[in-house]
Amino acid sequence: MSDTSRRPRRPGKPYRRPQKDPVRILAFEALRAVDERDAYANLVLPPLLRKAREKGDFDGRDAALATELVYGTLRRQGTYDAVIAACVDRPLREVDPPVLDVLSLGVHQLLGTRIPAHAAVSASVELARVVLGDGRAKFVNAVLRKVAQDDLDGWIQRVAPPYDEDPEEHLAVVHSHPRWVVSALWDSLGGGRAGIERLLEADNERPEVTLVARPGRATTEELLGEEAAVPGRWSPYAVRLAEGGEPGAIEAVREGRAGVQDEGSQLVALALANAPLDGPDARWLDGCAGPGGKAALLGALAAGRGAVLLASEKQPHRAGLVAKALEGNPGPYQVIAADGTRPAWRAGSFDRVLVDVPCTGLGALRRRPEARWRRRPEDLEGFAPLQRGLLRAALDSVRVGGVVGYATCSPHLAETRVVVEDVLKQRGGGELVDARPLLPGVPELGEGPDVQLWPHLHGTDAMYLALIRRVG
């Protein structure tokens, strides 16, 4: 056996094991899940945080930092990619995705937080050593040291084209949205630069958590008794939680008497429920009920009037979520798994029908920032037949004199007004009802008769609603 103790040591610093940082490792794991599995951060992050707390690795401050690292990195991904691209000697597509995730986390700490530059670089290099190895950690170190030479404003001046030369690309880089999304939102919003900038900025802000007190089961007064709770802006059933408020800690939420629901979603359901009708008002339908937020509110409102709700959802597992949301409803209801484009009920059976159709989700980019990078313009073509089919079936399902609510969580014109106009033109037998009076107190609702809500104007997701009365 050779005597290794007498071998001369290599010159330089002795090897040091990388320091494991649970917060940054968790943030990296969340980003990898988003990239590798097309997962959503709002679904991936909570169980990771819960597991870390159970192991004793995290306290409240750690959870807040991990959440900021994940969501901040995803929201600003487009801007950070442009910065990283200026600091590497190869196209970004040739940088391994795990390396790019570590770099993005580091860039967010440098340009998007108050973490000191030396600490941001050091922590990111240590993370790279743990999850990538020492060799690639050197690459991370070199890139982040270049990034640290300027602040966010300075980098934007360097990597974004001037607004006067290319307005859409300038806004895309500055506000971290794909160019096609900037163009689509601008078309729907209309107006000049100020409005679209405010909208894109709002998309990058952390949304408030909004609760709904389900009528007959909970009250806003009960929810307002919770710490950090304040009244909603527009819905009489809404309560907002200040930053750090935890819905799962609230008894009414745990019991299903209240739920987490954006105020725009509440307004859509309320507008349909309050639309004027001639004749009976006994049978309501939610034709795209999953995962159940609107159905739970509609079911409670229907019960208060002696009406019955049928909640239909095509996917059985999502129908199960609807059933759970409606469990304990104060009045009768039914949940079925059925295709809304091929109704499992007789034509003209309902007095009110809601179809909140599948869409690109461009109205909820505050909550799902990664969606902006996954969606492509061609996705619109995939949703178009389904959206039209669901609206046609809804109009067939409502009685003459009844009202259909067509809703999307996208402001894209191809998913909103174009769908409604096409179906009414081809099918006939429907007339638009002015939805604006049914959202009392809500400002800046446009010329009508349909309604488009906006994050920067209303503090809600960008929900769209058209109300259509069947006349034949």
C-alpha cells in the first residue's frame, strides 16, 4: 500500500465543501419542476415549503425569501434572459437549463432584491457548487460578476431597444413579457403607452390573496375578524388578506364555508346571478365548473333564491374538486362529469348558464407568471373551436328569455369579443345585455355592453364577461 501521507499537497486553497442553503436549494428545485414538468409554481411551491417547515429547515422569513426568489425570477425571466445573454459567449439555448436557473436566481438577487451584491454572488456560487458541481460553479461566478457591474436600470438601457425604434420589443424586455403578449394586451386595452405600461407593471406585482364568504355559509364580518383582513373593493362577499396572510389558517376556509377566489371571478358570477330575467328563475347551470370556485358561489346564491345549480365539468378529477367546493351548500345542487359541448341535458332547460371557458390564461399572469413563457400564439387556434362550441351549447341550454354568461380569464380579443361576435352571427337567437350596471361601483368598464376587467384598473385578474339573452 502506498504512503499517500507523504505526497506533496497541490498549491492553492484547500478544498472546501459547498455550503448548503435550504432556501436557495428549494427555490432551485421549484424552478426545475416548472421547467422540466411544466408545473405551476403556485402548485409546486406550497408542498415544498410545508415539507421544509416540517423538517425544521424553515421559519417564516425563510419561506418568504424562497417565495420571492421563485416568483420574482419567473416574473422577470424575459428581462433576466436578456441580461444573461449579454454576459455569456454563447446563445442561451446552449446553456444547460439547470445552469440557467441558477443564473436567473442569482440575477434576480442582484437586480431585483436588496440583497448585497457580494452576498448574492456568493450564495449563488455556493448553490451552483451543490447542484451543478464546482466546474459549472466557476461559470456561474464569472457571469454573475459581470451582471453585478450594473443595476437593473443600467442593464435595461443596454439590452432593451429604444421605445421610439421598437415600442413592443422595448416593453417586452423592460416588463418581461413575450412580444406577442405585449401586442395582444395592447390591442385589447387600446390607448397609448401609459396604459399598457401600467398593465404590464401590474402583471409583475404580487397579487393579494382574496377570499370569498360563501352566502349562507360564512359572512364577510366573520372573515374580517381575522388578522390582516380588509374588505374587498367591489364584491360584497370579498375580503382581502394583507401580505403574509395565510388562508389555510382561517377556520371558515378550512371548513369550505369560504374560499380563495379572485374578486374578478366573484364579479363574473354575481353579474350572471343578478342579470334581469323574465319568467322563472329556478335552474342554473355552470357548464365549465372546474375547479369549483364560481360554482360554489353560484350554488350559494342559487340556494338563497330557491334555485338549483347543476355544475358540469368534463374532467372527472376536476368534477371531484367541484363537488368538494360545493360540499355543504345550503341548498340542492348536482355535480356531473360531462362535456359541455355535448350537453347531457335537454335543450332550453336552464334559466341562467355560465361558461367560463378554457383559454390561454393571459389574464392571470400575476398568479401564474410562468404561463407567459409557455403560451404561444398558435395556442389560440387550439382553444377557438372549444370556446365557440361551449358558447353555442350554452345558448342551446338556456331557455328563451334566459341569460348566458360567457367568461374568460384572458383579455385577448380572439378569446373574448371575437368569439361572442362569431357565435351570435352564425347561430343567431341571442342579444347582448349590458353587463356594466351589474358590477355596481366598479369604475372604468368601457363602452359595453361586455366588460373587461384589468389588474391595473381594478386590482383583479383580467376577467372578461359578455351576457347574452336568448331570444330565439
